Amino acid sequence: MLHQNATYETKYRVTQIIHKTTRTNDCCNPLEETKYIVSESMLMELFNVCRRCHRLATPTTHQRVGTMVKIAAECEFCGFTWLWCSQPHVGSIPAGNIGLSASILFSGALPSKVLRVLRCMGVATITQRTFSNHQASLLFPAVARVWDRQQRDYCKRMIFSVAEDRGKPLVIGGDGRADSPGHCAKYGSYSTIDLEEGTVNDIQLLQSNKVNNSNAMEKRGLEKVVEWIHSHHLEIGTIITDRHIQIQKWIRENLPQTTHIYDVWHVAKGLKKKVLAASKQKECEELIRWNKSLTNHLYWVAASTPDGDGDVMWAKWESVENHIHNVHEGHNRLFPTCAHEELEGNQQRKKWIKPGTKASEKLSDIILSKQMKKDVPKLSPLFQTSQIEAFHSTVNHFAPKMVSFSYHGMYCRLMIAALHFNENSARPSARRKKGDVQYKISFPKLKQGEYTVRKKSVEATYEYSSTLMLETLRGMKGGGNEPVLCLPAREPPPLCSDFYHPEKEEAVNYFQSRFARKETTV
């Protein structure tokens, strides 16, 4: 409370102090300025002495706004009063409040958990409603503008590369991701990666009620990606996807000049499932030992045919039907002999499949099936979609499937995940002081106890978060008013918009009446 006898000069001086402490420093981004956690009792000790006469003063908490606190102090002797603010303002918003909201979103954290952690520790913080207001009005547009600039830079780089006669049509990999397993997904995103650059070039987000059903979201996502690529005067030379039937047909009918090939991992996954199912039948238990060999051979078929000749690929794959019976010559015209050296010792004593047995017939049916004859000639020899799977793993950190997000919230978290992936996709291997490459051993669940040795990458960087912070500050100062096409102005209607919505009172009465009937009948 201000002293009753405070003069006009004192009030003016207090006003100047407020403006001085809340003024934004243009040389430093207040959203990224170093901050500290200070206990209230220790903070109040700084205001026990009068600034004018240096005698005893009484500090009180004047105002709290989220993470910001204003302290009013009054001298008990001369009556001098002053105000102190814990952080600067950006416009009318305390910098710490918008900085906390931005940090939660840009790091991919969940606001409910972060705010709960701060409350458990006793730290003054914002509410979840304040966070929602910040991200809707300031953070979502900032993320969209940064992502839009990165896409435009990519397109300019590709067009310049073509103009200099050093470029060629794009080689992209595409795959879809649903926000929940099964056939009840609300959102479906389709992402494409430039496989020669290793960067995500576009993301499209669909809501299931905007298409026929959740299964149609992946095809519609690809259509929108192709529209975006063509609108920026780029052409797709090769596209690598899984074996999605709707996508196969759409590419065949709408992109006749584009080469469509399959990712080997997706074909190998289907092969392993079939061999595993066959091995569970009676007299076929020995097939499980050939699962890994067949998968490795499938990868070799694609990698050893860099020109992508489908006939040669099928000839190489067809030869494995003889190989499992210990026959290594006379396969076919294009691939008459196995590529391995003459088998000796333990290799020759391997448990081969005996011809004419049930196991032999089952495995031959799988190897020479119509599905494999259609898929093997279209295997991708050089590029795979493993980078997209890695990107989807990154998305799980920013938009976990166990949490429901708004349409704009999901879209912006996908954009942030893409910014993170693009910045860190080409990280070099970590090295020791002597220059040796560091390795790590992992035990993937899918390998059922077998280990994998991988090179260890250097620590990830987060420079994109500084870019997003600066863009947020620019938007708050009125510099981000340009429209962004990649973020729709309106969200699609919720899934329940087409359902019957009863009056709340009517629903409650019906709910209570049902339980009343049950109680009377018991």
C-alpha cells in the first residue's frame, strides 16, 4: 500500500521505475534471457532497506501475474515508496509467462505435466488456460511461419539446382501416421522426405471426418503432398512407399511419369509374418530357422541390383527356392548360380529343407507366391523409408499418441518435430579423444534377444527453438501478420459435430432415471 502522504513527485518517480524495469531490451530476447528460481523470503530481504534514506522499509507483494511478481516497498521513516517488477513485459504480457508457454510447446512437453511440476515445487506459474491462449494467438502462427520459410527455402534450393543443370526430379519417400492404433484414428498425417537430402519437405494433416473414413486419410494425405510439390514447380521422379493398395492405384493413374517402388522393410515384414505363421504348423517347425536368412536375402536382392531391373531381382529371389534345398546351380537364365562361395564345413552341414516335405511345400509357396512375384521386382535398390520411420519416432516425442490435441496443436507439433528432425538428421558420429568412432549396443524388442551394434551420434542440437522464440517475439511486436497457407485459419469441426447433442439437463435426467429403475428392480 502506498503512503498516504506521498507527493506527486514520488508518484512520478515510482512510475519511472516501473517503466524502467518493465522495458524490453531490444538487444536481448527476453524470452531466452537467463532466469533463476528465488525463494520469496530471500527475495523480500532485498527490499528491507529504503533506497532514499537507507533505513528500514517494509516490502509487500503488490501483484502476481503468472510467473511475474511486483513488489511494493515503503520506508517506515521518510515514507518513500517504490515498485519493483521481476521481469520485463513484451507488450502487455510478462516475458516469463509467454516464455514458459513457448518453451513447453517448442520442446514438445505436455503443459499439464510441466505446470503440475512447477506447482508441486511451489513455483508461481501460469494456468493451462493461459497457455492455451498464448499458443492459439502467438505460438501457432510463429511455428507455421518458421516452417513455411523452411519449405520455401527448400523449394528455391531445388529449383536453383534444376536451373543450373545439376538437378533432377525429386526422389522422395512417403508414409502415413495415425494418432491412434487400429481403425478409429482421429488424425492422420502424411509426411514425405527428400531421400537425397534427408530432410522432411512436407507434412499434411487430415481429420477422419473430412474423408470417407480413417483408412482413406493416407491416400488423401499423399494427394495433398503432390499438390504442394506441383504448386511449387517441382517434379517427382521416384517415390518410395509401402504397399498401400489405394496409393498404388492412385500413383499409377495420376503420376504416370513417376517411378513407384516399395520399401524393402515393409515387404520383409510381411514375409517374416508368413514364415512365422507357417512354422507354427505341424511338421513345419524348422522353417523358423530360415526366417532371418530369407529376410537377409530379400535385402540383398534389392541392394545388389542398383539399376532396379525387376526381372533380375525376381531371378535372384526365385533362386532361394533352390538354395533352401541345397541346390546352388541351374536356377534360371538371368541368375544361374548362387553368388556365395562354395560352402564348406559347418556351412555345408546346415539343416537344409528336404524336398517333398510339408515344410518344403509351405516355404516354396511363400517364396513363389503371387504377392512376392508382384512385389519383389518393385523393390527399392538404393533408398528406403527408414528415415520416415525415424521421423515418426521423433513425432512420438512431440505428439504422443496417448494424448489428444487440437487440430492446430497436432499440426504445429508435427512442424516442430520436422524442424528438429531436419536440424539433426545429418549428425556426425561421436568420436573419442583419439578420434575413434563410438559405438553402442542395443537390444531391439523385435529381434527377441539379439543385439544390434550402431554408431553413436553426437548430441542433438536445438537451434530451431531459438528461431521459434525470435519469431514469437517478432509476432508480439506486430511483425508477423502475413498469412500462412500451411496452417488453416479454421480447424475442422470435431468428430462429434454430426451427432445428436441433447440438452445437458435432459441427459442428466435420463441418466438418473435409468439408475433409479435399476435400483427399484434389484
